[in-house]
Amino acid sequence: MNWERLLSAKRFGMEHFENAKKHERTEYQRDYDRLIFSSPFRRLQNKTQVFPLPGSVFVHNRLTHSLEVSSVGRSLGENIARQLRKKYPTSAAHFEEIGAIVSAACLAHDLGNPPFGHSGEKAISTFFSEGAGYYLKSEVEEEGGRWSDFTSFEGNANAIRLLMHQFRGRREGGFAMTYSTLASIVKYPYSSALSGGKNKFGFFASEEADYRRIAGDLGIIELKEEPLEFARHPLVFLVEAADDICYQVMDIEDAHKLHLISTEKAKELLLGFFEGETRQKRLDTLSFVHDVNEQIAYLRAGVIGLLVDECSDIFIANEQTILSGGFTGSLIRQVSRGAAEAYTTCSGFAFQHIYRSKDVLDIELAGYRIIGFLLEVFTHAIRNPDHAYSKLLLDRIPDQYETDSPGLYRKIQSIIDYVSGMTDVYALDLYRKITGMGLPVV
């Protein structure tokens, strides 16, 4: 792969409007702005990141998480851009755009996530793999639909669909994002047929041909024809690193604010990233900062800075391997020994004491029940559209979701589009109304 092709301002769905103006800085800023002002992005403010929402303590939701990941991604991108320009001073590639591309891709990386955090993805998958939706499998497969798109439902693939699909009444190309921004979002650039039952793949069957076209134009290496698999766009590694850095470190800070872990434990976990003189400087600063939340915020900022620098250096050191499609794993797993051990310690502690806490588990349980119920009633409705009750349910779905599409695969997709786009509060409210536990205020 080469940077001249990888950095492209061509817009999906607007190829016929292409003119001589390419690689303008504003093209990638327009991607960023389209996302910021979009309804799906705005809805992230009421989608769970890890902890229940809302509360008296304002912990992270999907919106604040995405904004912070975007900020870290921009720093990573700008670091890489400076180093690549030094390495290739005469290259025609517009390296100065990398920070803007990564920043926009980071904003969009969670757009396709359903309500109730990662448990929402599992709820959709298990509804089709072992729940009430399993009976639909034979019919979907008989018509040629890809059943694994449902049983391995992946928020990242759903984000690509949300950005690229032309929903009814919308313009061609969906958000009409640049090729480079779209490709930088695809964390797992392969078909669900290669997911191995895990919730990790990059595009549904419905978007496969379009992604193939984008990848071909950018010169992304095709690793396998059937099932389709590509190498990653190099900037995906930066988007992934920004996400890895933020969710691990910010979850420690949120857990501290919610008193799930003590101040001393939070300090211990974050100070674990520093050694020698750097560690002592952090301790010296803490001695004259007396607000405990500020102490944790100070350490968190230092950890993010350290990991941004290390991930940037790792990317540059492995640039040729990345461009050849041979780099495996994530940048965060290649950091120095001390930082890697601290990160692993944080991950293990978070899994045991944060992600398995009562409040987080309660959200997961509620998400399974609510999402499973909504999928059940709406999939039954699309299978029986002439039933009186089905008509009422289908009238409840906005016209942009094509519940009358030809074929069961596309009909099911329309229901998943609708349910996955809901906020936590909307999903709960709709669940209550359909079950009769709540009525509209008259």
C-alpha cells in the first residue's frame, strides 16, 4: 500500500461530482462536521458506555467517549503526520491530513453501537443465535442471506452501514464520507463468515461490494476473495489505539468517581505506568494538588500522553510492515514492558471490579430483556405484515427503515437498523408502551 493512494478525498456516493480539487484540508474537516451535527452522533449522549445513565455523577456516555477518543486520535494522527513528512520529504501524499482523518474516524467508530453498551451487541447476536429469532435462520439462508451477519452482530460493521447505506428518503452514499475516513473506521476488514462466531467483522453482506470498491480505489491489499478479507487501512491502527487508550483509562476515573474503587487504588493503577524520575515527578505534583478528583485527572492525563507517544513511535517503527499488510495485533499491545504491565493490570482489575459490578450487570440484564423483546415483536410483524397488531407495530417505525424490502434478510436488517439506533431511554420507553406498562401522557 502507498500513502498517495491511501489518503483520498474522494467521497462515497459523490464520485460523479469529483473535480480537480483533491486533498483539501477542508474535505476531512467536513467529514468531522457532518458527524458532529448528525442525529446518530447526537443520540450517543444517551447510550451507555459502561456505567448506568444518567446519575448524579456524570460518568462517560458514548458521546463523551467518542469525543475524547477523537481528541486522542487527532494527537496520534498529528504525531504520525510529522514523522512521515520527515521520513518522506518529497512525497506527494498529504500527510498533514492524517490528524483530521483519524479524528473524524474516531468520532464515528461507535455510531453503530446499540443501546445498553456492549451488552446490546450481545443481545442482538444471541436473539438470532440462541433466542426467539433462531427459527428465521433456514429462511434467510435459503434466500441467500448471510445469517452470520445477525448471529455475530458487530457495532463497527453497523457504523459502516449507517454511514454508507442510502436509507429511504436520504441521498445516495449515506453520509457521503471520504473514502479514507470510511476505511479508517473498519477495524475488522473482513466478512462475518470469518468472524468465527465472535462479534468481530467489518461489513455486512449488504455493504460488501461498496467496501470492496473503496478498498480497491485506496489500494488496500485484498488478502482473500471468498470469504472477503482485506488488510487494514493503516490509519485503523491509530483509531484502535485511541479507543484502547481512552476506554481503559477513563473507566478507572469513572469508577473512582462512583466510589467503586478507592482513591488509593486508582492512584496505584495509574502510577503503575510511570517509572523512575517520571514517577517521582508525578508524586511531587500530587503533593500540592489536594482535590482527589484532580489528582486522578492529572494522572489520567499523564497516562494518555505516555501511551500516545509510545503508540506513535510503534506505528512509525512498523510502518513498512503495516503498509505490507503484515502487522498483526494492536499498537497498545506493543508498548514498552512497564506500560504494558500497567495496562494489563488495569484491564484485569477493571474486568473483575468494574465491568462485573452490580450496576453494570443490571444494565446488561435490562438490555438483554428490552432488546430481545423489541426484536421479537418487530420481526414477527415483518413476517406477518397483514395482521392487525403487526400493522400497528410497523406504523410505529419511521419510513426511513425499509421494512417492506424484498427478502427476509433485508427486512430483518431494517428492524436491526431501527432498534440499534435507539437510545437507552427510547428503547426502555418503547418497551414499556408496547407491553402496556406505560402510556403516552395525554
